[in-house]
Amino acid sequence: MRARVQSFFQRKSAAAKAAGKSEMTILRDGETLNISDIRELAAVNGKSFNLQLSAALPANVRHIDIDLSETRMDCGGVGALVALRKWARRQNRDVAIRLLNPTHPVRRLFNLTRMDQVFPIEHK
């Protein structure tokens, strides 16, 4: 399952970029969904980000780790993460979402919007 999900979501095309779709890597490791390689999370691709993750999120996932080390983000990206949290909690009330290694501008955005109190932020 892990390889199948990874290969499906690693496909990148010019049409996807033109349509504002998010490019990312999604790997499932037991009860954890690891999301990485997100270049941009913004108003332009937030809906696509949520659609791709909701399609990849099985009911028994308890942890979602999102690596933001390479991510540029605006307030639309914060909104996409809030929407993802809301949707994931409707599927599994105990799901935990962690944000890993955010860049300095992303940390600042979460601090200014006080979303750092909603999402645990960790540096690995």
C-alpha cells in the first residue's frame, strides 16, 4: 500500500501545475500519514491539497505529519490546514496533525495567526 500511494501522488505533470494542483509526497507508515515535498501551500492550491489528502486518508490513520521544510505559505495555506484538520477530525476524532520543520516565514505566519496554538509544531 505504501508504494502504491507514494507513486500515485508523486506523479507530476504540466497540466497539474497549470490547474493549481498541489505537488507532494504522501507516505503511509502504519497509523501515520507522512506528507512532504510541499513547495507551496496557498490560496491558489489549498483546495487541491485538501482533496488529495482526503482521498489518501484512510479511516484508521491516527497521526498526520506534515513536513513544511520546503514550503512557502500564505493565509490560504493556513486555511487549507484548518480545513484538513476539521475534515480529518470528522473521520477520526483522535487524529493528531503535527507540522514539522516549518521555515522561518511559515513559523512567523503561524505565530501571527495564533495557529501555533492549534497545530503542534516540531523541529526534527
